[in-house]
Amino acid sequence: MPPTIAVIGGTGHEGPGLALRWAKSGQYRVIIGSRQPEKAAGAAAELNARLGQSLVRGMANPEAAAAADVVVLTVPYSAHAATLESIRAGLAGKILVDVSVPLQPPQVGRVYIPPGGSAAVEAQTLLGGDVRVVAAFQNISAVHLEDPDHPIESDVLVCGDDAAAKAEAVALARAAGLRGLDAGPLQNAVVVEGLTAVLIGINRRYKVKGAGIRITGIGEEPS
Amino acid sequence: MPPTIAVIGGTGHEGPGLALRWAKSGQYRVIIGSRQPEKAAGAAAELNARLGQSLVRGMANPEAAAAADVVVLTVPYSAHAATLESIRAGLAGKILVDVSVPLQPPQVGRVYIPPGGSAAVEAQTLLGGDVRVVAAFQNISAVHLEDPDHPIESDVLVCGDDAAAKAEAVALARAAGLRGLDAGPLQNAVVVEGLTAVLIGINRRYKVKGAGIRITGIGEEPS
């Protein structure tokens, strides 16, 4: 049985594209989580219609987290702590992949470092050592994510303190058609999260929609 | 008369390659600065031998800064504040391009955020509003910098609060054969500096020497 991924906040900007790519890979069962279960069910139905088969389910966030093997958090930073509180009962012993980016609207092109150091470190602090938090996927523009046949010229930098959890995030990247790279300890997430603000600013200044980053000089290109 | 660039700490890791490329471009007169003037003179002589003409001079750091139009700071973070103090008399009204990266050896693959927020913000705080500080070139590996014919697959992310100063740093990048991109306000330097720690970690983990970053999706490749 393939592992189950829950995409918490999966009806938002980044969630549907990731859910679609993971479901399409055939390597994961996918649950879309939302605060409103009917909204999650609607998003799942839409993805299933695109996939041509019923591979995605919708649930309320806490049930989605509890039913999953790996939990992926894609909510705006303003909902970060409250969402974590709402799902924490279902996270024990699991991997949490935190996609959150601390931004302070309206200055979303300006790097903002939250009080806890980074969103991912705040998540780890809130959840304690029983949950392995990994930071990943923050720099992937949602623009091309929802077209699973569109190659994305951006790497996934993975930060975390648990090697097996980082390897799982690298595998999730690969299943989504992306190259995942080990970017060091969870503490380094401050840079990867902040890079999203830099990319948002570049999108504005250079009048593009999906600026991303690629690590060069490591002699390997993504498939 | 072309503008004069002083590369402070120019006998170190990153300085000679930048000095060589700027001198070779024909667009700048270049001074290598060092704490020891004879060391600066030796480094300048070496570069002139490679260039086949006398384009680079060597001076003590304070004299180099005073003689330059644009000052580029390439010293280890441990010497950052003391070097700035030593050259500040020569910086009034000028642009300072800060290449410094705060690292805490031996954990150089771990992002370290200094008390002042970033090296570049600390420089601006120390120097006051009469000097326009720009952060740039931190992510360029020294490995290929000293071979001016070797293309470098890495972008220069430029952070600063003064548009003209950022444009000058972008021009300096172009003269060195690199693409410079406006990465937002000086506050964003924390991410660009920290990215160097991430790249150092990637070099170690993936057993390469010159990992860099490229911004993708902006539809323009460096020349």
C-alpha cells in the first residue's frame, strides 16, 4: 500500500498542484485537508476529474493529518500556529513537511524573520521532538505546479535535522517532478523561507510570474 | 577616466578573482587593499603579470578605500567590523559593496544570523547614512573566479536601499562576466548571505567545489 500524504490547507495556492502531482505519480495516496471538509471534498473532486480516476480524498484538516503517513503543511503564515494546534493530535511520530513562508503583507518582497527564527523552527518548537519537521517546497511557484506536464525549473531545498525525514522530502520532490537537495539543518530554513520573499520581489521587478532558483555546479540536472 | 574600485581584503579568497575580472574588463581601475601594503603590492604584481599590463595597484586598506570611487569589502566576517572602522574615513559619499558572509566556524554549513541582522546591515549601521551599502557577490564561488575565461553559472543577488548603488553593483557583476539581479532592500541581505552557508553545506554533501545559484523563470540568460 503506498503511503498516504495529507496536504493541510490543500485548497490554497500551493496545495492543489502538489496534491495533483503526487496523486498522478502513483506513488502516494493523497488527502486534501481544509478547515471546511466540504471545501476539501470539492477540491478533491476537481483533482479526481482532472486525473480521470478517484485518487484524492478530501477531509477536515485534523482528520486528514490523523489519516496520513506524511503531513504537508501549506497554509499562509498567519494561520501557521493555529493550524498546527488543530492537527497536532494526529502528528505524533510522523514527518511534517512545512511549506510555510513568513511574510508580512503588504511588503511581501521584504524578508521577514519571525520571532521563533523561521516558520519551520517554530513548528518544531510547537510540536516537540515526537514530530520530525522538514522545511521544503517554499520556493516552488504555484504557477506551473498545477500543470503536471510542465517542467519546473526550480529546485526544492530541504532543511531538517532528521536524515530519513529529509530523504522522504527529497522523494516527494522527485515524485512531483522536481529535484530535491539536502540544504542542511532545520535552522537553515530561515534562508529558504526568506528566499521566497526575494523571489516574489524579483517577480514584481522583472515582471515575471514564476521566478525560481536552481542550484548550479553540482553536475546533475533534474529529470 | 574609468572609475576606481578598491577591493578591501583583496589578497584573500574572493578578492583576487574579482579584481582580475574587473581589471580585465577595461571598465575600471583596480586597487587591491590589504592590512599589509607589501602584501597588497605583491598581489597586484601577480595580477598584472597575468594581465600582461599594469592595471592593478596595491595599497594599505585605508589608502585603498580613500583612493577609490567604489569600495568592495571582501574580508572574513571575524574582521568585518574592525576593517570597516579602519577604512571609514575614506568612505564618505561612496558606495560600499559588502561581500561579507557571517559564518561561525567550524559549522560553516549552518546559517548564522549576526546580532545586527546581517553583515551588510551591520555595515550600514556602523557607517551611517553617508555611505550607501550594497550587499552582493556572496554566493560566487572563488573556484572559477580567478580564471576569467571560465563562465560562472551563478547569479549575483544585489540587495540595497539605494537604486543607483544597486545599479552600480549590477554593472560590476556584468563587468565580471556575471548576471546581477536586484534582490530587494538591504534587509534581504540576510538571505543572500545565509545562502552562502547553504551552498558550502551543499559543496560538502554533494562533493563538489563551486555550487552556486541561478534565478530561473525570468527569461534572460547571462551573457
